[in-house]
Amino acid sequence: MALFVDGPASDAGDLARLDGGLLETAAALSIDVTTRLQIAHETLAADLQIWLDRIGGITMEQVVVNDALRTWESTQALAMVYREAYFSDLAERYHVRWDEYSRLTRQAYERFVAGGLPTVSDPVLLHGIIKAGVIVDNWDRTLALLRARRVPIAFGPFPAGRGQRANLIIRDNSGNLIQFFGRE
């Protein structure tokens, strides 16, 4: 399971599996499906925030993506693609799909609401990989490169010692820890 704050639950390939003509339509009319997914995600975030504000005590960081939320987001994105396609080309076939995905979005929303808000009490337990480590061939060169690129070092650097390799830990852009160890 993923957290809602991690970004859209689906990608363009997932949407293409739901609608076989999606990528062809998007390419023909220069519609960026990934952008529509991001906008759908932001739209859902605004709706969820209203719900969270009413409930109180739960933050967006605690919302978990379940099948109902994924379906709601996916059908919303598909409706947005076909709405844009219709207004770009004014072809009735796009209007029909826009209407259908709008209807499915409402149904997905209703199923989501009926199932309740999926949350986790401690989002750290679901977020990312937490920590990964790699052994580097040239410790001094790696350390110099990280410093030259101004990568913030979260922990260390720690020198090699008896039974311990030289090491340091950085955070990636999602907050996961990455530890670097010298080979010797």
C-alpha cells in the first residue's frame, strides 16, 4: 500500500490498460496524460482535505491509497483527458467517453465514501524503503563528489575503525536514508 501524499496512484500505462484508445487519442491531440493524472490527484487531495478538516485529528500524510481511491483517481484522470479531447476536436466520440468516465468517477467516489477513509496511524511504517546501503569502491572520491554536489549528509561521515567500514548516510528526495560504505 502507498500513501496518498506519495503522488498519483496510477501512471499512464495503468490508464491505458483501462482504456485501450487513451494513448492514441492523447498523442493525436497532444494531451499529456501524466499531467492529467497529477491534476486528478490534486483535485482528489482538495476533496480529501475537506473531509479531513471535518473529521479532525487525521492528516493527509495518514491517508492510504486503496483500490477505491485508486479507481476514483484513475476515472477522474480519464474524464479529464476526454474532456480535453472533446474541447480540442469537438468530436462526439470524445464527449461520450467524457460522460462515461464522469459517471464512473461519481460511482468510484461513492464507493470510496461508502468504504470509509483508509488511514494508518503511523505513516512512517508505509513510506518508502526507509534505508538502503551500498559499498563504494573509492570512499574518498565518493565523499568528495557528494560534498562537491552539496549533498547534505544526514549522519557522519564516520571513519573506518576496527570492525567498521568508513560510512555516511544521506537522505533521498523522499526522506529515505541511503548509507554509503567504503569497500575497505
